[in-house]
Amino acid sequence: MANPLPTSAFRRRTGLTAVALACLLTTAPAAAAQPSPAAPRPCGPDTALSRSVHHLVTKDRIAGAAVLVTGSGPDAPCASRTVTDGVADLRTGRPMNSTDRLRVGSVTKTFTATVVLQLAAERRLSLDAPVERYLPGLIRAGGHDGRRITVRQLLQHTSGLPDHLDAPEWEHPESVRYRHFEPRRLIARALRLPRPEHTWHYATTNYLVAGLIVRAVTGHSPETETTRRIIAPLDLHDTYWPGDETRIRGPHSHSYFTAEDGRRTDGTAWNTTFGGAGGALVSTPADLTRFATALFTGRLLPAPQLAEMRRTVAADPDRLWPGARYGLGLISSPLSCGGSWWGHAGTVPGGHRALVATGPGGRTAAVALTEVPATLRAERDFLDVVDTALCEDPSTERTPA
């Protein structure tokens, strides 16, 4: 779920958080920069970000793209602005916007990791305790031993656990798009797969285990704890756990994938229980930026736990992208203007792609796509949108006379 550099047929469609290889586009509206009325200075529409987003739609054939950028403070130039292009619904031609809900895939992992770190701050669990302490007997197959895997390793993807989404049956995810999945059964399936070749191995299985640890420690589901600790306090009104609901509630963009017969197919309706605590959330760009801002300004975690979250290891470039590093539910990636962004990316097999990232100065960008980039070049263009959103100075761009 949201593994950015896919190798299997499933990843070619879904890509995480991802350099994914997946899915013609009817004529789409031109990109439009929409400055917030509250922004101290207006931003001209002819920005590098607008051009970058337009390129995704016209050259990379993404049906629709939206970017919401928020500044580091209310007095920042162009403190909030939106760039959109393409369509949210190919059938009706409804233009893309930044307020629609979408499936955010593995961005969910950052929410789950935050809950685990809150529990660590409350001394209800230890990051360096073995999984066996909280889930006796769960991991005892395929040469895997829960007595030797720590909570930290789960969140960091250094546990050595395979990804259940690498199983052969996930070569054709559309065949199981309406099925319900239980975390324990998915974990058991992962333990029967070949061991990963590298020390760092992106696996949504790790977060299914982490979700079960949250349940074991609190007596409540990870969905309940995330809602109580993050979603409700931050008033993330458009963020919710869909459970077995296959349709997205309220206004939402559609998502598209290429079916086995080569046709572009609407993949919006999907049961995402296969992602669970590692990839099932529905949200919006505005909610994601609010969450990221709260996280990095210390509203959700004490300083020691936030520092733990940002302790990274090198990620496998074949499963993320060159230069990426991984902390505890966080990706760090270098910026062309210096420093790095922190955040997470996510995809789902139906085609939605999301990313939220915060740069060194506190500027945050959330990106929503209705389709997973279909080529390596398109994936690089997607990451370039993120870089442009966080590095560009829109107040210096040319504005129309």
C-alpha cells in the first residue's frame, strides 16, 4: 500500500506512498492558481507550480491534480494558495479542486505512528520493547520471531517482515476490490512469503501489527484511538476511517486505474480494509496540512517523541526514491532549495495518490491526484510538483498587468 517504487504488477498500479508504474485524457481545464482571500499579498497565476501541475495533466496524462500550499505563518507571502488542473470526474468533466475528499493511502501510517508515539510518551508502551510483549505468539512463522522485532522496527520498516501486498494474489487487486480483510489473516499471509532481501523493507504489514499493538495497549481499535487523539481534537472534519464502506462519503474526486484489458477504469469504490492502520484513511488536502502543521509544531507529540520520529535510516531507493530516508512513519526527502521535506506519500489500487510534506521553513504542501503516475518520468514530475510547491517564492512571480 503506497510503496513508491513498485516491482510487482500490483505496485505498477498502486505505487505509497511511490514511484509507481500504472495507468488518455480528455481535454482538461488549464491550471488555475487560487490565492486565499486572507493571503497578505496576491499570487499571480503564472507560477512555476501552476506549470508543474499542468505538466502532470497534459504530458503525464493524470486525469486531475490539486495542490494546497500553506505558508509558515499568517504574514507569509501567499500564505495559502491552491493550484488545480484536470478533472475530478471524467464522466461529468467536473474540474479538479482541493476540497474534495480522497483516499490517502499510506499517509495513514503517519497518523498511526503518531498514536504509537503518544502511547510511548505516556509510558504505556516502549519503542524498544519486542512485539511479543504486546502480541504473544503473533509473529512465530517463516523464520520471523516477535521476540526479536521491536515496536520501533515496525514503524521504521526495519523489522524484516514481508509485505502482505507482495503476495501473488495481489497481482490482480481489482479481483478483490470489494472483499473484507482482517489484520491477523493478512499478517499470517505475509509470514509465509519470502524474506526481504534488504534491511529496510517497506511493508504495510508492519503497520497492521502496530495497529494491533495499539488495540492491545489501549483496549480500543487503532481507528478509535486515532479519531480520539488526532482527528477530533484537530477538527479534521473530512478525515475518517471508511471501514467496509466502499464508497467515499461527501464530495470527493474519483480515482482511475488501468484494468487488465488496458482500459482506464473508475476505481473510486473500493474496500480498503487490506490497508487498515497502514493505509485506509480518507481525507482532504486541507486536513492533511492541518495535521502536518500540528505534528511538526509540537501539538501532537512531546519534543522527545517528535525527535524519535525524525530519526531516520536510509530507505531502499527501489521502494521509495533516491535520497529518501525513513523515520517512524515519516519520509524525509531532499529539496532543490536546500534542506529536506518531511511527510508521507500514499496510493491505493483504485488510483488515488496523496502526499503531504513540510519544508524547513514550515511551509506545507498537500497533493492529490486522481491517478497514479504511469511512468518513472511521471513519478519524477510528481515529486517535482512537491519540490516546486515548497521551494518556489510565489511573491516574486510575474502577475498579470
